[in-house]
Amino acid sequence: MVRRFIVRIMVSAAALWIADFFLSGVTVVGGIIGGYLLAGAVLGALNTFVRPLLKLLTLPLIIGTLGLFTIVINAAILWFVARSLDAVTISGILPLLWATAIISAVQLVFDPRTT
């Protein structure tokens, strides 16, 4: 369990780095430890503990939209990470949606149990 959580943190940090590298509206400052790993830890913790609860509470919306509402949940979690940490800045809704897509894709490829 701890090992899986550490993998989730590392995958989240790598996904944030990829989003930061490819998107001009996403910025992570503070280096590897103060920026990417800290944001990856917060994102990993939220995906581990809060995301399942949000998915359960919004199950009718998820079913009604054939699963597309999970994009809203993922974007909300990423937005919360950006708002709660000074190290992460997302400037606008379009970079948020693209970063959500990139992070979800990276997490799907490298940590299949995340989705």
C-alpha cells in the first residue's frame, strides 16, 4: 500500500513535469523537491482519498454523461492543487483542461490503478 502510494506520487510528479514542459499556461516552480514532488504528493493524496468519494457522490452525473464527468472531477482536483500550492500555477481554463488530459493520460499509462 505504501509502495503504491509512493509510485502514485512519483507518477503524479512526472505527469506535472510533462504538463509543465508542454503547456505554456502551466508552471511549476521550486525545483524537484519543493515543486514537483510536493505537488505530486498533494495530487497523489487527493487522487487516493478524495477522488473516490467525489466519484461516489457524483455517480449519477458520471453515469448520465457516460463517464465524461470524471474529467470535471480530475480538473477540479488539479485546480485545487494549483490554488493550494504556490509552486503550481495554471493560467486559465484551457491550460487546466489540457493539463488534466495530459496528467490523466500519463497516470493511465504508468499507474493503471489510478483511474
